[in-house]
Amino acid sequence: MADLYKVILFLNYGLLLSIILLGAAKYKLLNKQEKQYYHCIAFLFSIELLNLVLPYIFNLNDTSFLYPLYIAGEFLLLTGLFIRKLDLPKHYLNLATLLSGGFMISKYAFDYPLNADIAKVISNIIIICLSGFTLLREIKDNSIRNRFLLADACIFFYYSVSVFIFIIQHQIANLSENDYYILLSANNVFSSILYCSFLYTFIKLKK
């Protein structure tokens, strides 16, 4: 299962790189709101690239210090995206920024919470709620022109399943190495679906 996990992982790297290149080529076709999707993908790609480069090039085997940055950045970018799409008051965006910054300060300065996975679950649940409300509004109001509807649906789907997998992983007391890689591989498969939705969306973009 470890080999399968690596195959899917490198497939995701390839998908992310393809999205970055294609998105850069079509960046001028994006409106201000749509550009935020590209920024989210660019951030995820940067984190994945660092996780890949640091161990192999700089012999830095422990890259766990990137995890809080990943959680905070992902949370801020995605919540900011959906807060704007929902036309929520600006103080919601300020609150998201405050939560993201507060988490990074508490984690890096005081190592609190000790288990950053708690923050990850809370972050994912908030993203699920915001993306869900966005989807409901977009489906209800057909007058809304949204070229990223498929991406929104896949974001909602991925983060919902991701939380479910995360809970299962932490509820199983004695998780074997094989079972662990099965769960990781399953999560990576759903990541692939999410990335494919972005790739398809960028391919279909027209003026």
C-alpha cells in the first residue's frame, strides 16, 4: 500500500503543476474573484513543493513545522474566497484573518494546541459550511454566472470526506501501517478528484 500511496501522491504533484501552468496561461481570463482560486492552488503547490524539496535537497527530514502554516494559509484563502462569494460583511473576513494569524502565533510561539490536528478539523468544518452555503445559493439562483461551480462542489465534497477520514483515522486505536496507508491513499484519491475539477475548469475557460 505504501507504493500505491506514493504513486497517487506523485500523480497529485503532477496535477498541481499542470493547474499552476495552465492557470498562469489563462490568468488574464479570470476576474478578481476567480483569481482567488488560482491563489489557493498556488499556495497548496508551494507547500507540497517545500515538503518534497526540503528532505531530498536540503536533507531536512522533519517538515512538520510547515503544517501550521498549511492549516492557517488554507483556512484564510478558502474562507476568504467563500466569504467574498457570499457577499458577507467585511468583519467576517477580518475574523478569519484574526483566527488564522492567532493560530500561527499560538502554535509557533507557544506550541498551543499541542495537537494541531484539532485546528485542522475545525478549519475544515468551517470551510465545509461556507462552501456548502455557497453551493446552495449558486444552485438556487440560476442567474449567478459561476464558471467554478464544479470546483466549488468538489471543494465541499473533498473537505467533507477528509474530515470523515480524519475522524476514522483517530478513532481506530491500533491502526496498522497498511491501514494507515489505505486511509492516506483514499484521501489522496479525493485530492486528485479536486485537482482534476480545477484542471477541467481552467481548460474550459474562455473569454
